[in-house]
Amino acid sequence: MDDDELILDDEGRRVRSPRRRRRDDASDEVDVTCPWCFETMPLYVDPSSHGELVQDCDVCCHPWAITVSRSPEGALEVWIDRAQ
Ligand SMILES: [Zn+2]
């Protein structure tokens, strides 16, 4: 069952919505370095996430303050700082 969202173009053809991303699109995964233990690991950023969020390091469990920003082209930028 293909329940992907489909839209119609001007000539009535069914085309996939360009806003929909494949699950294996690697652009939402970035390598980050923990500001506490300095381990580098991949961080998956949910496509709906933006702004500031807090997540614990998988290695040392210290809290990260993560800032997520996206350019108009959809490029992902992530900053990580020590959360208080
Ligand atoms: Zn860590």
C-alpha cells in the first residue's frame, strides 16, 4: 500500500510532493562532537525539529543544548553547547 502524499501538477499528472523526504535521506543526520566528553557521533535531527532543544549525550549522559537551523535550500546546521 503506497500512501505517500501525491499532488497533481498543472496537467493533472500525479507527482510526489517535493516536500516529502525519504527516510534514508542522510541530510538529517549530522556528526556532532559532545562538548563534555568530546566523543564524535551521528545525531539524527527530526525533520520537524528546529530552534533549540535539549538532549542527553549517549556516551556520558550530560545534557546538550542543541540549536538547529535550516537554510532556505534545506541544508541543516547544528550547534551543540553545554546545557546548564
Ligand atoms: Zn558526552
